[in-house]
Amino acid sequence: MTEVVEAVRIPELSATRRIPGPTGTKEPLKVSVYERMAKAAAQLMPLFPYEDAGSVVPCGAVMWGGPDKDHGHFFHANTVSEVAVTYGSNQAMLESGSIMATQKFHGVNSFLRDEKNPEAFVLVTVTQVQSTEAGQEEAMVAKCQKCKKEIVRHAYSAAAEGAPDFDPSQFGGREDDVVRQFSTMVGSAEFAVIRNSEEGRTCKNCGHVNPPHNIEAWRWANMVGQTRVANDAHRALRAAAKEANL
């Protein structure tokens, strides 16, 4: 005798759990993470030009070892979630193909097992979804190497364009900028300046003078500067076209 088994009904997903369709305001884009990071201006560089409120923002980082490498260690706090995907690694704490959801407050370093090893490398993306509500914030934190107490905490608004509390002038920007400064990049560059000051290096708890943070390994200020110049160049070209009646 054949037993008849009733099919299991799968409840229909509610509308709130469906990914909305394209709005038509953004062109669908595709890039190679390897090509983009081969020419990256800084670590944690956005791979696409969409960084406004509601955007999914994957950022790339590529790090490798060598006798003179020193990436240091710091902490990052973010009110929105981050997901890290490893697109290839060797002798690293992040395995190739691994996916990791980070904590809202997490440590950051090269993630290489031995950063003096020239064979060690890692290429990752860290993706976050920009909040459409007010209150998106980030912070960069450094701790004393000796006593592990906090020596620097640089907090800043990370409100994206289109969010209620977005302020284009926060990072020295202007309303007519054609490229917005990426808040994480600016905040990180500001953190590095504070961290490498005499006050930022000296622990108020134990008095230990910490070594400077290696800004060359991360190059945040490079991207901030290039973004500023790109906006100035765009304005200069528009001014020249206006003067020439074009």
C-alpha cells in the first residue's frame, strides 16, 4: 500500500522580506575585484560609485607581507553591519572563500599570520548597507600596546547622502561635489593624524609612548586628497567651459 504524503506548504514571504526591484536611478555595474584592487588608491576603497543612503557598498582591501611591513592594529566601531568576504589569501587568518559577519566593534590589522613573510597576502571586501535613517556613526579606536587601555577614540557621523542628517560640508565637501568623500576614509585619515600626535601616542593611564601608526600601509589620506582634487578639477572644467561659452 502506497502512503500518500501531504505536501508541505511554504508560507509566502512578506513584502518586507523581498528585495525591491531596480528603481532605474542607478545603472547596474559589474567590476572585477582583482582589477580594481590592483589599482586601488587606499585600503577599504569602495568598488562602485554608489555610496548614498540605502546603497550596498562593497569596499576592497589588499595586503601583503614583507620584511618592512607594519600594518599596526586598531579598532573600528560601526552602527551598521559589515560582512567580509575573502577573495584569496595565503598564510592569512582569513581563508580563501570565507565569509564573516563582523561585530559592531572589531579589531583591524593585516590579518596575515606573519606580516614579515613576503609570501603572505589577503584580498578581501567589506560590505555595508548605508542607512536611510539618521544616526549612522563610526569610530576609530587605538589602545595602548602596554596596558591595553584606550588612548584615542575618534568618532564621527557617517550619514550618507540622502540620509536626514547628511551634511556635505562635514568633511570639507560642497553641495556641488560630483564625487562625495567616503566617510570611513575621511574618518580614518583624521584618526591617523590624531593617533600619530604626541598626545595620541602617549597613554594617560601608564605613560607608555606608543610607536606611530603606519599610515603608508593604509593610504587613507591619498584617497581623501584625490577625491578633493577630482571635485576641484570638475569645477575647473565647468568654469572653463562657461568662460568659453560652451
